[in-house]
Amino acid sequence: MNAHLNNVTEVSKKPKRFFTLEKVLATLIGIIVSVLLLEGSLRILEKVSESSTLVPAQTTLTKHFDHTLGMLYDPNQSGWFYSQSGEYKTFASFSSYGWHDTEHLKEKPENVYRIVIIGDSFVESLQVPLENTFFRVLEQKLNDTSNQKVEIIALGLSDTGPAQQLEILRTIGLSYNPDLVMQMFLTANDIRNSSPQIQYNNMLPYYTLSSDGSLALIPPSESLSHTNSPSLNSLRIVRLIKKARYNYHLYKQSAMQDDYHIDLHVYDETYSDLYTNGWNLTEKIIVETKRLTESAGSDYILVTLANNEQLNDEVWNYYLAHNPAMREAQLDREKPEKIVNELCQRHSISCAFMLPSFKEYIRKTGNITHFPFDGHWNETGHVVAADFLYDTITKYRSKNSN
């Protein structure tokens, strides 16, 4: 009897096996099946979205991580680019270098005046077909009236500011040996884009000021939510993770101020220390961009764009209606242009300001130049921008040829 009890006791002391091979395999199979079902559902939803005007679709374009510049579009791809506001969808193609532009030889042909344009999504111009972008329209206008062939190379990348564009110019732009570099400066968000203290996105390159006042580069860092694998990038689950991460960045930026969105503080008559430091850093970066351009034997022009809320009273009033604190704040919708003008005078930078020309065009015609909710130029805006830049470049070349 005692021996039997001892055997029972010994058996009860044996550890229970919570993880058997069968359980592990069953769990793995369950995870794989769930992932496949989710991937299949997302692909079906994408197809339905592409064929429906009721369901907002998502872009089919893919990106990869670059250890120098951050997130870049995959080269040699074509696909749909959708507005989250539902105002447009564009079929876009990318060059072998991954830019929304036609192909350009690295070696400049003889007797060609080459212009490199750097900037953010306004230069990327995915909102309209390539042939209707301001830089293609501008190139045609210049070639129609110039005795010398003009070639424009657009290096536009969304979610970037002067900090990232300086690296684009350094690593890519100057390799085209341009005669002129034009930088398109979007005051609406370029201060945020250039500041690692304001923008929550460590997958972009930034600069910070060293103790001696010089610029120190902060390289981009890769995230687990991004991958360079073309196979993984094609998965809709991976795209969903990337979109969630991007939306998280937007949330962090909007949460930085408890009164109204951080970008709208660019119109404050009195800046916070955060914005003052952001402007000071941006100024240093622009000055370095000019220095780098001229050291390569090229000319440099800084062009400020016209923000949607600066031109469209309905958009501005919408912000006021949905941000009570703005109605109590001291704001100046033209303050960014005033700051840039002073910056250009301090450093002898050739500057051009689009805001007056866009205002005059809208006053005369009553036409809108921006998608009201998306905020980018519509096709009319691209034509107005091309006309403005045509006048700017023509006057600049005429002045400097004398």
C-alpha cells in the first residue's frame, strides 16, 4: 500500500509539459493561417477600393529604407497614388533612380542649361499626371523661348524639409552638374520637417547645432516596421503597419501643442522657444545649402511656396472654427514670408515669393489653385507655379548674363 502511494506521489511531482511539439506546431499553423486570411482580406479590399468610388483606396506605390536619405520610392515602378481626402487619384511612374520624373542622364549634355529643383511633396507632384506637373510645364515654356536647351530635374520627396533636401542635394542633386539649383520652401511645415525636436520621425536625416554653432548630421535609423525586401514590401500587412506608424507620427506632432496643431504655430506673432530654435536651425541649413551649391559652381535660388490657408479664407476660417485657441491668438498669415525675406537679405540669397502672384491670380480669376482639403496644388496651381518660376528664372538669367 505504501509503495503504491509512493508511485502516485512520484508521478504527481513530474512537471507538466505546457509546450509540446504538437502545441507549438498548432500555434504556428494558426498564426500563419490568420496572417494569410488577413493578407487576403486586405488584397480583396484593395481591389474593391480601386473599382469603387465609395470606398477610399490607398496608394499602391512602395518605398524602401535608404541609410542616407530615409524612405525613398522604389525605382522603375508604376502605380496609383490616392489622396486620403478623396480629391484625386493619379497613376504615377518613377524613374530608374526612384523619382517622379522622366529619365535624366547623370552626365550633362553639351549646350544644355540644367536646373535641379529640390523640395517636398509639392516638387514630388504626385497629385497630377507627370505631364501636367509644374516642372514639366516650366521646362516646355523655357525651351519655347530660349536659344539654349533647358533641362529640369525634379528631386521632390514628400515629408521632407531643408534638412533632408540638403542631403538629397549633396548625395544626388549635385551629381547632375546643374547650372541652377532651385529650392522650394514650404513654410507650412518645413520648420517642423527640419527639426528633430518637433518632428517625430527618426527615419529621416536631420541636423542639430553643435556647441560651436556648426551643423552636425543625425543619420536616419531603420525601424522594424520598414524593410528593404521587395517581397515583404509587397505585402499589404506590411503596408498597413507602415501606414499605422506614419499616422502615429502625425498624432505625436499634433499632440505637441494642446491648443492647435504645431504647423499652424508658424503664423504666431510671437514664437515659442521650440519654434524659434526650429527657425534658427532651418536658417543654418539653408545657408549651408547655398554654400554647397555655389561651391559646386552652380547658382542657387530659394523659392517660398504659397500655403493653402494663406490663400483660401475658407480653409483659414475652418482652422479658426475648429481651434478655439487660434481665435484668441495673435496671428499673422504672412509672417513666414517676412522671416524668409529677412533671412535672404542677411545672407545675400536670391529669393522669390509665390504668395503675391498666387493671390493676384485668384483675385483676377476667382479660380482655386489648391485642393481644398489635401492642400496641394491642383492642375491650375501647377500652371500658376510654372508661370511664376518662368518669370523668376528668365529675370535671373537675364540679370546674371549682363
